[in-house]
Amino acid sequence: MRIVKEIEFEAKTEKEAFDKVRQRLGSDGVILSIQTVKVPFFLPFLKKTKLVVRAGIVEEEKKPSDSSVDRELERKQIEVFKALLEFKGNLGGKEKIRGRTLEELAENVEDEVEIALSQPSSGSKGGRDPFPPKKQESSLRLKEVLEGEIPTSVLSHIFGEALEEDVPISLWMNREKEGFFMSKGEGSLMEALGGRKIMIVGPTGVGKTTTIAKIAALAIQEGLPVVLLSSDNYRVAAVEQIRTYARVLNVPLEVINTGSELVPILRNYPEESLFIMDTAGHGFRESDRLSHIKGVYEHFVPDKVHIAVSATMKFQDVKLAFESVRTHVAIDGVILTKVDETQMPSSLLWVPKFMGVPLSFVTTGQNVPRDIHVASCDFVTSCFLAGVNSVV
């Protein structure tokens, strides 16, 4: 990757910076960095700020076809397809992905790569699900595992009679499953997505881009044509990350600057394609980025919008994340990420209940596509109890 036509300028807001990049560099321009600088003023307490912006056009450097980078790409592709084969379980030798059988894909892999792939990758936990089947629940009750996780007043508001009854977790979950999950069945990808035009939003650092790659991999497994879209051109790393996933999964990627660019792009692909839109991560007060997301939303007109939040986030942070997004776009589903990074995943219960938005997916690690699960009653209950039993 190399940067060409790099420019630097000043702007008052991120929106102004974004507009200037488009005017001076065209649709291929991306923001490389934004630095906030205080402007001297004769009244110290009224100091103003300005943004110093670096922008440029990012081009991918051409590499020889036999380069080590290309071999690494092939290795990753085979690893993904092998994971898909493992997911499918009973696939026959004629099962095809992108017109090639999995066996044909594997034939071209070097012996040493095959050996490497047979070893558990870092963080894969030996290929096992980090959450085993639920253990005996005994006296585990809703109240005892939620107290201390969220404010007491909120507890009563969310769970009400269930707290007074002191019901077991599994019983409560079975009562609440209607409207608690996007998928009405037990693991339907398309039900969990809610349509073929999907938009993923959420705060910075919750794992949106990796989650999108996992969803795309599952869709490929089901034979769906996938198109990845990204409107996150504030960070070069974000574009490069999703571009890498697109190459590994062998699916097209379209990077846009404004929502108005979407209409002609969408016409280039079959209507039955699954379009997944990645968006810029944002803080609670970054109105410029949220306005940009709203502009993309209005032109994309998604079937469903899913907000990604981390299971490690505090109650107030999750609340603010929802409130900031809801002022700009509607939220249809919740993707709860990083459940493997907390020992007490109570957010599996209170996030959909308190926010009034059903769970669509749960992610439990970094591996693509293994560590994502369509949210269902059985999985969430097992996942939650496994976390609780590890600390009680």
C-alpha cells in the first residue's frame, strides 16, 4: 500500500474536512489523520480549536504473482474455506464455492501450508467452541448474577416480576425468547440479518469490520453472492482491513465517500446479492461522523440496521451508544461482540431487554468465520451459564 497525492489543510469540522478531501482528491481520497489544535485567542478561557487534516489517495502496490504475500493470501483463503467445510460438517466432495470445489481449492496448497493449517491457530482454542454446553444450573438465579452489573433501579425496571420470583436463568430465557432474538428459529442466517441490504453501526473498537467478515463468510457458505461496502474512509487502516477480508473471501468491495455514490454502484450487482455496509466507528459526541452515517443510510435504504456493542462495555457506555445512533438512524438488531473477553456476560440478558432491540448475532473470538453465532435461546443460555460457571 502506498499513498499518492498527499495533502494537508485546515478545517473547522470533520464534515468540512470530508468535503474538502472530496473536492481536492475526488472519490478515491481518504483522510489519513485529523489533529485537533488550539488556536490562540486574546481571552484564554475562550480558546478555539481547528482541525489539521492529512489526506491522500491510497493505492495498493502491485506484487509479483509468486510473492510471499500472495502465498499468504492463498493460505488464508484455504483456511477460511476449510473452516466453512468444518461448519457444514457433512459436505460432499462436490460442494462448490465460487465455482470450485473445496477439494480443488485445497489441491494447490503447499505441503508446509497444509501442516500449518492442521495446527490450532492462536486464539482458536484448538478449534473448540469457547462456550461448552450449559452445565447443571442448580440454584443459579437471575437476581444473583445481575446484581452489581447494572444499577439496581434499572434492574427493577427491566426485569420486574422476574426478580421477585427469583426464577432460574433458563426458565426466564424461555419466557422471554419471543421478541428477544432476530431469528425466530434456531440459527437461520437470513432471519438474523433481516434482509439483503444490511448496515452495521457502532462505537469505535467493538469489532464491526471483523464481524462483517464473519457474516460474509457464513453467507458464502450458504451460496449467497456477497458484496461488501465501506463508508469508513476516515481511517486508512479500516479500509485496508476490510479490503484484506474481501480478498481472502474473494468477494467484491466498494468503498464510498458519500451516500449519493451508492445508487449506480448497487445497480452493478444482482438484486439477490447480500450487501453488507461497514460504517465509521464513532464516539458519543462525534456528530459529524453520525451525520455522515445518516447520509449513507438515506441513500442505501437498508432492510435492517444492526448495532455492534461489546460485552465488555459498561452499562452507561452501551446506553450512550444506542442513544447517539438512534438520533440519526433506526436500530433493528444488536450484535454483541467480545463475549469471550468477559467472565460475566450479563449483557446477553440486559442489553436486548433494556434497549428494546433483539439480539441478532453473538461473537466469541477473532477467528473468521468460526467465532460468530446466530443468537438463539439455547446458545445464549449456554453461553451465559458457561461464563457464570467459570467464576462461581
